[in-house]
Amino acid sequence: MPIRKDSNGRPVISQVQPVAAITGGELYIRGKGLATAERPHVTIGEVPAPVVVGSNSLVVVKVPEGASAGDLIIENGDRTSDAWTCDIGIQIAENLHPVTSPAVDAIGNIYTTFSGSRGQKVPVAVYRIDLNFNLMPFINDMMNATGIAIGRDGLIYISSRFDGIVYQVTPSGNMSVFVEGMGVATGIVFDNENNLYVGDRSGTIFKISPSRQIFVCATMEPSISAYHLAWGTDQHLYVSGPTTSSFDSIYRVADNGDVETYYRGLGRPQGMAFDAEGNLYSSASYMGRKGIVKITPDRKADLFVSGPGIVGLTFSPSRAMIVATTSAIFRVDVGIRGAQYA
């Protein structure tokens, strides 16, 4: 968006970063005349946004409850800036407990979990959110539902970190065992040949062929919480496994099992997804700011979505980003085509 010219001492917004946010996220507004003697008043879609930092050239605001995609405006005394359009995520479900990325089928239904603490039996383990954003129970009888992936066969695959089983579920909710013995099974993802990868957070990445043959794809350092997996547009497996460090890595795994550090410098990277252009998105902290980090194919990183408690993301057929926090699901209309729809 071009820099707007100053007019009669009005606040001038030249940049808002990042490009998108959810409730609780912080937007960095840069420009001139943003704050003088008085504390500026900021609204996002007509909802007042709390000001965290206010200066003449930088204002930091927190995205309030109830804010939606719309115009961001700064008022400084009796002077008002031009509007700046912001992508603000809309909460579409709450009272959940995802621990990694949700999954979206070819129609646009979203699948997410109420994972619970280890060994906790919850009334509903997996929910489905339909195209009208109705939240409906999908799977009841499962302990610690963790990773979710959609197969080429249209079936839903769900890992359990409690029993080390990956379950296969029909769209109507009929469940059967697909493979077992996966250790502390966490993240799962399919490659382009319909092989399923399963992350055992104790140190193994398994590869399961369509005929259910089990191979050890790679071995890695154990994770304190989970392995999160994504299949790259370069036909490599990508793995994040958060540790106690604030300078964690995302790893790339070759077909022969070789593991290399793809990007280092994230805080607690978790769920990941690729867009059709080969950009990798990871829920993480970057330079002290929490949200979703975009890493380009030449490995340049920047915060793309600001927000607290984000554990994963995926893309929908309508080019929206579906974002999971520790308790809710958001839809952010970013207009990006996910790699799975390329």
C-alpha cells in the first residue's frame, strides 16, 4: 500500500505489520504524526484497539475482541488518518483444545481436536466445522487425538499420542485402526505418493506406505511436546520439534533419511503448512513476537500473522488460512492458495 501524503497535520500511516492478526495479536503501525501530546485513539473496524506503545512514528496496538477485517484508523486529537485495510481473523469455533494444525477436506470442512492432557478421556475428541461454521462432534471414542491429515482417499487420519495408533475415519465418522506401534504419535502428513509420515516425539519419524508397510524415515532429537510435520513443494518432509530453547529449528528430511537444518531462529515452532508458491508458514515466535512466521524458499523469515497461543494452521479451498490456537479456530482471509490445492 502506498505512503499517504501528509495533509494539514493529520496522522499518516505508511506501514502496518504484520499483514494479518487474530485477537490478542499486536500490529505495528508506522508513519508520522501518529501521536503528539495526546495518546492516539485507534480503531479497527470501528472497534477501539488498546494502544501498547504510542509515539510520533510508531504505534503498537493489540487487536481487541470483536474486531474484524476492515479499516484501521488513528485519531490524534481532532485529526484523523486515512483508513488502512487490515486482515483480521474471525473466530469460528471456541472451547477446543488443538495441539497442532487442523485439517481441511476438499469441500472445506475443518477438522480439529479437543486433545486433553495425556490420559484424559474427553467427551468429544474430534470436531468438524462445516461450511456454515457449525461446530459438530465427529469422533467421541479416542484418547488424546493429536495430528490430523486428509488422505487422497478422502478419509480422515488421526494420531493418538496416548496409544500410538493412527486411526482411519470415514467422513461419516466410522473409525478403524490404520497402523499401530507409532510410539508417542504426534504430527502426521501425507506426501504426493500417499505415503503417511508419523512423528514419534521420542525420536523417530515413521513412513507408512499405502499398503501399510512401516519404515523408519529418520531419527531425530526427542521433542518436549510433539513433532509437527509438513510436506514441502520440493518433495521433502519438514519437521518442527519444539525444545526449551528460544532459538529452535525447522528441519528438512530427504528421501534417504538425511536431516538438515532448514531454518534456525524460531521460538517453539509448531504446526506448519506450505502455500502453492513454496513458502513455509509455521506457528512460532520470531524476534520476540508470537504468531505465524512466513519463510520464503530462499529462507528469509518474517512475521505474517500476529497472535498468541497459535499451535498450527492450514489453508482452505477458498484460499483462507485456518488458524488453531490452544482453545479456538480462526479464519483469516489472506487469499493464499495452499500447496495441497495446487
